[in-house]
Amino acid sequence: MLSINDLSFCYPNSSASVLHHISLEVAQGEILGLLGPNGAGKTTLVSLLVGLLKPASGAIMIGDKPAVLGRKDVALAPQEYAFYPQLSIRENLSYFAGVLGGHNNKSIEQLIDHCSLTSVASIPSGKLSGGEKRRLNLAITLLQNPKVLILDEPTANVDPASRAQIIELVQKQNALGTTIIYTSHLLGEVQSFCQTMALIHKGTIALSGELNRLLSAHHPILELNYLELNNEQRQQLLTIAPEAKARGQHKFDIPIAQGAQGAIQLLERLGETKLAPDSFSFAQGSLEELFLSITESDSPRP
């Protein structure tokens, strides 16, 4: 659905490139988590995708069209609120529908219902809760009926219940066939529902692909289970594997940086010291651990 090929960008009057030879494929109907530390280039890439900036080199294709021709199929819900606070939800949607070429009242009411805003549709938008404002931001973006929807920190500064409602709305929109590019610093949130991810670091794509596969390949978790373990044995285990995280008295999670070979070596060492577990299993590492292993690999942790 969206193809980025060898894209580079530098700001005018600057010799430093912000993005370096970015290439990325986003399939139709996919939810891609776009990640990166502050200053990595995420905002610049999003600005290029929606036409606010022009690349220095490379190409963006939207479907089978160059970006300049397919731009109407891409919409951005910005992190900042983009509506008139003195107008109600219904009035804001009617106004922006007119700007875009007009929607009838029925379609606006359907959109209000789709975004779970019916009960507050007549309230001035400035008086809405944080989650309701976020959903209004998204509703305005959906007036464009985009094929590719870019969401910039859509759950920033909202409570957990509102966050769940927004994620549910994103998933509902995706089920209708909309391709989603989702930027967020909440990595647990991204891990919970994004199918693929791309991690930008220092202006390049440091890692991309199917999320579950990446998590399984990078830093899997070795889960150790013991029926009995006294305090001396427990301390000995933590000496051998200081990165182990205890879950109660008899269970430990150990991230394995060297993959299967590292797990085998650790299990052999535990066996040699009479600390072989009664059972063990493997689990995916967290997206946060993967993120930090890449973005902090060349700088010491505080």
C-alpha cells in the first residue's frame, strides 16, 4: 500500500542529513508501529509522507501512484488538537466536511457513532475529556476516508480507560481495511496490537519487520521454574545470572542476548552447580528491551 524507497532528507541550509536512505514497505491493511527515540527522524518521515516536506532523494509510492498523486489517500491525525474548541463535535465535523467537499448529515452522524462520541456530540469541544478530544481529532481525520491513516501519539496524556477506547477505535478502523501507521512512545501499547514495526534510529531504519518474529529473534526470555529453592540457592542463581528477574520465590525470567546458544550455555552452567530448573520454557522478550538494546547500544545507561 505504501512504499518508501531510498529516501533521504536534509533541511535547507544544513549539510547534515536527517534521514539516510530510508526504505520501508507497509502492506494493505497492516498496522505498523513507527518507533524511535526523540530526534531520530520520525516526525520528519511523517511530514514527508503527508507532503509537508519534500525529499532530497528517493521516492514514496502510495498504492501504484507517486506520492504527489496519491496524497489524498493519506491522512494524519496529529498529536496536537486540530479543531475549534468553541464548536461542538457535530459543528466541527460539519465545518471540516465542508472544507473537504461536503458530507451529508447522515454520514457525519455515522462517523460520530463510529468514534463513540454520540453522547457528547453537542458539547463544546473545549470541554471534552482528553480521550474524547483525541477521538474527535481522529474523527476529523476520517472525514477524508483515507486508505492510509497516520496517527501521531494518539493516546498521549489520556487515562487508561480512554487509551483502551482509542485503541479499540484504531482496530475497528483497521478492520474496515484502512492501513495504519502508529507512532507512540508507549512500547507496551505498540506491542499489544501492532502487527509490524519499524524502528528509526539516527535517521535510518535500524530494524523492521513482523513484530512477533522480531521479538522472538531478539533477546528471548528463558523462564526457569523450580519446585523448591532455598535462599542460598536463590542467591547463587542470581550470581550466575544477575540479569534474572524473580517472579515469586521459585520462578525466574532471564533475557538471553545470545539466543538459543546462550540459553544452552546457561542451562549447562546451572546444571553443573546443582541449580538445574525443574522445568523451563521460552517466551518473547518485551518491545522495550528490544528498543533499548538498539537505541542505547552505543551509549551507557544512566
